[in-house]
Amino acid sequence: MDTFTVSSIMEVIKGFFPNNTSIAVSDPDKYIYYKPSKIVDLKIQPGDHIKEGSATFKALSNRQKVTEYVDSDIYGVPYFGMSVPVFEDERPAGAVTTILPAKPSPIATNFITIRAQDRWYPILYEDILYLEAESRKTKVQATRGNGYHKLNLSELEIILPNHLFIRVHRSYIVNVNYIREIQPDSHSTFLLIMKNDMRIPVSQTYSSFFRKALYY
């Protein structure tokens, strides 16, 4: 795929990401597309080699999705990167990486505030069962009921602590403490039975990452 085609495609799909997201696309060795945001800019240029230690480098090296902080030693500014390798004939042919401001420390806050019936309620992370995408908002299911958060699922994924929450589907993030059972759903996907009996699919896109995250 040539650089013009990549640029055209990314201009179309960038609307799916939060406004403060920078986007980089690479082949196995170098970047072929980069669109910075106004909030975080790694100063990448098409043709730049992929730096060791970056989210893109780790995704290509580990051959799996990477979601983690990257400190300022690599590009001069800290950032939170999510990088997904693209395969061709079972070999990494490149990666798509989203770059956001460094993820807030979970020590700084341990709750989010949701709206239900024209009131707002702070909900501790540990009391959230799962989050579900609904239009441009997110439905938050907690132990004491549910409500809505104005941020979308991708924006909340940046905030939520990694040791509790995992993305399992384009429409779901779950709290691993509330998974009661994992059932095979096909040769490569799973079905989660939550402790409130909700059944949540693990899509093929996230199934490999899900298995590695839960060590099975």
C-alpha cells in the first residue's frame, strides 16, 4: 500500500479516535504516515526509523497489540501508546499506533462520575463491572446500578487502570474481577459470563491480547 493510499485512509478513519490522538502508521522498519494532535506531538516524520522502546517497536517485536506508557527518553515527551501490528503472510508488515497524552496515574484518582436520572454519582473503579459503548457515550454498569459517562469507550480506556480493566470488544471494556467464567465461542473467540450474568463477547480482534493478559 503506497503512502498516498495510507494517508487517504487515515484521514477518513481519524474521526473514530479522540481529538487529542496522534496517529502513526509504519512498515516493518520506518514510519510511512504521521498525523500529530495539538496535545502531544512526537515530531515523527515519514521515513523516520522506528525507535527501539517505542510502542510501535514493541508491537512489531512482540507480534501483538501493545498498550502502555512510554517515557520521555524515547521521543522527548512521555506518551500513552496503543499499537497494533498488521500481518502479511503471518509476518508483521507494519503497525498502526495511536499516541495520546501520558495516561493519568491511577493513584491520582480511583473513581469516575456517571450520570443517571439527572443526577451524578462517583463510582469507584473497583465497583465497575463493565463499560459498554452506546452512541457517543459510555454506559457504565456498577454494582449499585448503571449510568452514563460523556466520554466514549476509547477515551475512557486511556483513564482506566490496566490492572483492573481490559478491552475485549470494540463495544466493551470489562473489570477482570467480575468475570465469573470464560467460555469458548468459536475457534478463536470467547464469551465472558460476568458475575451479574451478563454475557459479553470477546471479539477476534482482542482475543489474542485477552488470552495473553489473563495468562492462559
